Amino acid sequence: MTGAGGHDHDDLIGWDDGAQRVQELRDRWLPRLGTETVGLGEIAGRALAEPIDAPTDVPAWSHSTMDGFAFDATEEYPLSVVEADVFPEDDPPRIESGEAVRIATGAPLPPSANAVLKREEASVEDGQLTGTDLDPGTYVYERGSNVAEGERLFAAGERLGPKDAILLGDLGIERVTVRERFDVGLLATGTEIHEGRHTDLDSPMLAGLVRSWGHDATYEGTVPDEYDRVESRIEELAREYDVVVTTGGTSVGDKDYVIRALESLGEVLFHRVRLRPGKPIAVAELEAHDAVAFAIPGKPVGAHAVTSLVARPFFTGTASLSTIDAEMARDVDITTPGFAYAIPVTLDDGTAMPLGHADSQLSVYETAFDPSVLSSSTRATRADGFVLTESGVDRDETVEVVPYPVVER
């Protein structure tokens, strides 16, 4: 099947290739969003509209990290102690050659000082200081050592987190300009769902993912498996939303109309990735309606896997996956080489039990991983994370587990 733009959808691509293409898609579409200015308490999950360079050195003055005496460490003892104490709230005083000044932790150093002698290592008699020999920089938090003026700290499009408020606040930046959130419309397809015979398990989960990634999601109901209605409803939503996310109808069955509809409305960038469960995802640009579409397969566990691995970079700007090491509790074989398998596991004291294995709380397969059945098994969502592998895994083998919170935020 050849879609709009001459793309051959029979050519599966790697899930990571798909994720990379989706991230590049974000780079093209993010600048189309409007901007707004928010305070530091509102930056979590927001994408910067423009880069941020350090407006000044941080710290602006060198500071003492100990209570003691500040002076120029290239000079020799004894040094004359000036009649002053320097505290964190003070402006840095000036001292002359051969002088030292008492200083508190966190206080700014005089411009000519470059070291601090700890109080317990110092001796003062008749106003003269002696003590341990020091190298310049001893017990000093040096000017600009944290951030140098003009340094590029945040890139345009970068997604901010709560911790970024610390550095921004230290720079004296109280508000930042961010892109508006993507406005996402969710549409479930399938006659069985439209008529209420099956529960729509995908849309609430997908809405939650979109919101946890920092964007707005609105459920727009269902359509039956009728081509004209599928196409017209997607077109309506594309006119209203930045992103349309559909569920179901992404395979190659007689009533799988979503891909045909996307081809008629725009360009399908790719259809199907080498990931099990979750293979039949499609991504499209609907340029005429200024929208992007993600067509997600209807089986809920597979839908979560492929959305959180392939679609996530569009909303978060990253495809990276943090992992923790664990030992596999059972052998798990694969049946079809050339695919990546997302094997759900539960974690217990460094051991990963494949949830779905006959010896786990959910018995779906003996030793050969069965993504088809597991993709529909709602109990599989009780896993703590998943192992992403292209080959079978042996019992007691050390594996890298992707905890679900990594892909859900």
C-alpha cells in the first residue's frame, strides 16, 4: 500500500527510528504554537519559546565557604587583621596588600582576596594573623564558577521541569516565555465501541499521557467503522485541534479505515514500527488543516507501549529512556526476530518477573513471549515497567528495566 507522498507503508521501521522522526516532527511544529509568559512555579512541562543565556556571572562575587579569614594567599604571614567582619548580607569590603578580614560562611570576598583560612586553623595575636599555608581558591566559591555570563543554559524548545526554577531564580529570572500547550483531540474508532458493546479503554489512558506530558487533551467521542464518517470526523477535529489522536482501525483489516482517511487528508509519514506489542501506529501531517495526527492501535497495552515509546517525543522533546538494572526471574523467548519487544515486568528486590509468564500473577505464555494476547490483557498494566529487547532473555540475566514513570512524565 502506498500512501500520500509515495511512502511505502509495507516497510516497517524501527521504533527508535519512528521516535526520531516524531521528534523531528516536533521541531517543525512547535514553533507554530503561540507563546505566553509564566512564573517559575508554572514552568513544569512547558517548552521554552526562546533560548536563555546567563545574564550575569553566578555567583556575581566570590564567596566564602567557611567561617574564617579572607586574604590573598600569595602573600606571606603575618597579615594584619582589619577591624571589620564580613557577613553574607554585606557588600564586599576592600582590603590592602598584607591585610586579612574576618569573614562568615556565604559572605562575599573582598576583590583582592582569593582564599579563606578556617577559623580553627588561624591564630591572631596583637592583630596579626598566622596559620596554615593556603593555595588560592581554598574555601572559596569563585565568581562565575557556577554560571558564566553569556553562557547558553537552556535551548529553545527545551521542556522545563520543577528543578529548573532553581537555576532560573538564581539568575534573577522570574518569568519565562514558553510555547502554548498542544491542544489534543482524542477520537475512538470502532463500531463495537461506538455502539457501547465494548468499553473504550484507550482514550482515558491516552488523555492521561498527554496531560502528564504537559499538554491539553479533550475526548471527542467515537465513530463507527464507516469510512466516510471516520474521514469526516478526523477532518473536523484537525480543524479544531493542533493534534488528533485516534485509536483503533490502524491495521490492514477490511474495516480499518483510519490510515486511508489520513492519506486522503494529508501525508502519512510512516505506518507500523518494529515493536511488539504496538506495531500498527501511524503518524501523519495534515498540512491543509494545520494539524498532526497519531493513529494508535486499539489494544490497550500495545497502545500504551507504542504511544509512550514512539509518540512521546512529540510532546516531551525526548526519546531517551532511563533504566534500572534487575535480574530476570524466568527465561523469556521471542517468536519473531527483527522486532523490539516490550516485556512487562514486576520488580521485587532487584528481580524482574515477566508479568504474563506462566509463573507470574498473570499466566499468558509459557516461555515464548506472546505480545498479541498480552496487548489486550488489562492485568498487564500492573507491571512496574518493561524490558525492551530484540532477543530472548535468560533467567538470572541482568536486564535494563524502563520504569513506567519514565515514559509517563
